[in-house]
Amino acid sequence: MDNLPLKYYNNLKLLSQYNDQLEKISYSLRIESGIYIFIAKEILNKYNSSFTRINFLILIISSIITFLESIKLIIQRMINTNNLDNYNNYNLTNTNKDKTSNIYIIPTSIYYYENVNSIIIISSGVFITLLTSIIKFYDYQNKIEIASNSIVKLHSYSNKKVYIDVNRILIMNKWNLGLKYFNINNENSENLNIVDQQLNSSFDSWLLENKVEYLECDIKKLDDLIKMTTTYIEKIREETFELNRFLSNKEYYEYKNNARIIISIENERERNFEFNSDININLDDNLDDIIDNKYNVRNSACLCFRL
């Protein structure tokens, strides 16, 4: 029992250091994912709007061509009907048929209309072909698909922060009494003379209930969470590598700066929410209750680590 407090102190100090490191990396995960989600959305909006406008224009032109073709067919049917009537009338009224006479007469206005109509239809077809070539050249569909898939994956990585933070808080809550007893924090943990610490009965029983092996296991879990969070950050950067090809350097840094501004505003809003009077939390309260209220965790023992 003589070396037990010292062993607890060293492990609790390591636990506190891992917690601080994980908290910073988890915050970086949120920042990284937030920035690149914003960039991916800007890319999606940029190409999706152009793609939509071009397709809408093709739809309008195609509708106009269909309309002109319909009018052309109607006029052609009227001409054929009129010519048939002229032919029947000619046969009825003329006994001596003159083969050289022209009974099929097309009005000049109809003749010019058909020529103009044909020119418009041909020009519209060429314009549609040009628009289709632009869509294929800029590869709008592929870029939109890549951006959409990236947004889904980035959101999945971003949501991991909640899982990581909940597990980190649960671990630190488990060892909260020991951390308070040894007064471990970044400022005065080096100044503690563990040899002079006297164990009271309540802390003595706490040591017996919470074996040092459990503490070492939780340190390992925090270390695994750090590795997991780092892996997610690397995946985020890999995921956005292909997206960066769709942007110029000017656009990339413009979107990135805008994303930082928006994330900064959101962080400030969350800080105001966390510390407002409606949910002001006494730091001495039981953290299990805080986690139950904030993360809807009914039983902290049910939360297992699937690393």
C-alpha cells in the first residue's frame, strides 16, 4: 500500500495529460471537418447551379423545337388538305385537263416560314449539342457526385466527435475523485509531494474499489481514442484532396477563410449557450447527471468502447 498512492498519482497524471491531448485533437477534428464540409458544399453549389442552369436551358430549347416541329406538321397538313381540295375542284370543273397547269399552290408566306423554321430548328440543335459538350467537357456530373459523397463522409467523421467526447468525459468522471484528491492539473501537478499525502478513510476505500489496473485500462482507451481521432483527421484530409483539384488557389483560400469565420461564429454561439443561465452547471455536481442530460446517456456502463 505504500507505493500505491504514488502509482495512482503517476497514472492519474498521465490520464490527465491524455485527456488534454484528446480534447485538443477532438477540437481539431471538428475544425477540420467543418472547414472541408463548407468547401465541399461550396463546390457542390457551384457546379450544381451551373449544371442545373444548362440542363434547364436545354429543356427550354428542346421544348421550343418540339413546338416549332408541331406547327410545321400542322401547316404541312393544311397545305396537303388544301391541295387535295384544289385537285378535286379542278377535276370537277375542267373537262379538258391541262397537264402543264399547277394546281398545287404554296403561299409565299408559308414558304418563307418553313425555311426560317428549319433554320431555327437546325441552329437550336447545334446549340443543344454545344451545351451538351460543355457539360461533358467540365464533367459536371462527376464533380457533383464526388462533392456529394465527400459531404456525406465528412459529416460521418464530424459526428465521431460526439462519441469521442462522451467517452472521454465518462472516463474522466470515473477518476474524478482521484484527480481532485491529488489536485492534478497542468499548473501544479509537478509541485505535489506524494510522499506527504495522508490517505483518509474514504479515499482509502476508493483506492480499493478502483484498482490501478482499471486506471491503466482507461489510459489505454484514451490513447486509442487519440489514435482514432488522428486517423479521422487524416481521412478528412485525404477525402478533400480530390476536391481541391476543382478549385483554384484563390477560390480555395477564399472558401477556407469564410469557413473559419462561420465556424468561429458557431463556436461563440455554442459557448454562449453552454454558459447561459438556463443550463449553468455547478462543477461540483455529479457528472453522470450532466452526461445523462446533455447526451441522453441513461447508464454510463452501457457505453462501451468499440475501437
